[in-house]
Amino acid sequence: MATEGSRVAIPPIMVIRVEDTMDVMIARNTARRAASLLGFSSVSRAQIATAVAALADIILNVEARQTIHLHGIRDGVDMGIQVSCEAPWLASASPDNALIALRSKLGDIMDEIDVEPGPPPRIVMILWLDAGRTTQLDG
């Protein structure tokens, strides 16, 4: 949908520190709020919240403490939400294997899922806002 070079972060910019199981609920609620501010429909907000909660679960399962970053992203006329976090536990993993594992856990929840090389590696996920995902369809 969008090309990598022209992407710009836009508000809202939110962070969630994931340290214990209570933070999964906080991550889910924060993701919903960020998606709402960007104009995503309730179904898409739930989708984004599910992806962020899954990422928080991954962080807890590897016994890491990490910060998940949420922000709007714009690429020309396209707008969406980007979710990212550092993933030092992936430093010794093959980027391809890490990506396959992430995609199998998250399925088609997000439009883009990527593992950017480090140090440390970063997990980056994007859901683009399109006509089927806007609050205009919530009635």
C-alpha cells in the first residue's frame, strides 16, 4: 500500500511499558484508544488491540521488559497505526524465522509485520486506515 521511504510518524504517540501480566490489559486499552484517535472503526480497534496484546504476551513469555510504541503513521495520503518494540531476544534468531513465528501468531491481523535488524532487532507492525476500517461505518 505505502512505500517505505516517505513514512512519517504522526500523533497520537503512546508508549506502554510491559513488565507484568497487568500490562497486557493496559496495552490492549491503550491500543484501542490510539486507534480510536486515528479514526479506526470499533472492529479495527479490536483488531489492533488484539495484535498489541499478543505482542505484550510475547514480551512476557520471553521474560523481557520492553516498551511498546504506538503512533499514527502517514505515507502520502495513506494513514495508519504503527506498533513497534525492541526485541533483543530475537538477536540470535534468524530474521526470517522470527517473522514466520510472528505472522503465524498474528495471522492477518495487521497489514504489515516486519522484524527490522538490530542491534537490537525491532518488531514493527502497521495497520492502514482504509474505507472499510473508518469510524464512518460505525453506526
